[in-house]
Amino acid sequence: MQSGPTAVTSALPSHLTVHAFGIGDDRDMALNEAWSLLSEDEAVRANRFRFDRDRARYVRARGLLRRLLARLCAQDAQGLAFDYGPQGKPQLAGGGPAFNLSHSGDLLVIAVSQTGQVGVDVEHIDRKLNIAGLAEACMTPDEQRALSVPGDPHRAQRFFAFWTAKEARMKLTGEGMSLPPHSISLGLNDGWPVRFDQPSDPASRLVFTSLPDPGAVCCVCYPADVAQSGSAS
């Protein structure tokens, strides 16, 4: 596998699409339009946010999700209804494409699958984190070794490749943190994650996709029994 910033990106399978939006301003969706699409429950949740910036991000994210799904399903965005799993993972009530969303700062990504479930996570690699401490708590011994190579110029990106892969796997099934990060074992090639070794049930695959924001890492997880035909996002 190629080293460096392009190491973890590849083509998405044809049944998956990933959509990137900005939720920090009105360029992708005006805040008042987003508010108008929210359900009563979503509006109640939005008003629980203490800070205006966080509330606006949530409102735009839900509005953009509704607009995207409405276009894909040929339905009214405001009329879409959602069901929620035990850990809060949403799905369309009455059926439709599977989806998952994640945001980092003002960047929102929405992954949509026409076949089977999907999990997605996005993180900016410029976050100031204690990588050594988090690696000890969340990574397997092989992953920790890959992150401890002296002088590795891509250490931060490598860490976030590991982290987004684990988060995407946790979100695939809706298990969330009930599936501890250290219990997810990543198969590595040249120190980069290329597959899930554990857990094996359900068997799943990972793919990293490029985004308009070069400072972000985005991983998508999907069931392994889905056909592997690939296409660029």
C-alpha cells in the first residue's frame, strides 16, 4: 500500500455513495430552510443545545439529511419519518436506503447504501490528541506498534485512519461504544488498515474515501456479503 496522505483512499463499491456538506454556514443549506424541514422531535432536540454553533450544525445536518433522502426516495423532505435502534442509529420508517452520518467540526458526511447497512466516520487530522494514550486504550498491540514507529511523518493520519475505521464498524451495526474500540482488530498493510479481522460477526469491509477537505479522513464500513463491484464516488 502506498504510504502518505493518499494511502487509505480508494474507490467506493457501486452500491455506496458518500456526500459531503458544510454545516458551518448557509452555503449548502440556509439555516431557516433547515429549521423548516425538522420534525417536532428534532426541533426539541435542537433547542437543547447550549451553544448556538452546535445547534446550527445539528439543524443543518438534519435538514441536509432530509433533503438528500427525499431526493433519493422521491418523497417530501419534511414528511420523512425515522425509526431509531437501541443505540440511536436512525433508519427510514417504512423502508428505503440505509444511511449513516458523521460530522467533524463544520464538515458533514452522509453515507448511503442501496444494499445492506452502512457505517461512516469522519475526523479532521489536525485535532490535538494524546495519540500514545489513546492508542494504549483503544488499539490492539499490532496497531500500537504501527503507531509507535519513530519519526513517522504520517502518524496522526495513521491514527485517524485506525480510529475512523473502528468508529465506522461500531456504527455499522448501531452498537456504538457497547462494542469497545480495542475489541475491533484491523488487518494492516504497510501500517495502514485494509480489513477487519475482528469481530467477524457480521463480517464487514472498510473503504476510505477522499473528501473535498484534504485535512479529513473518512472511512465507510459495509457488510462483506455485498457485491464488490467498485466505482468512484
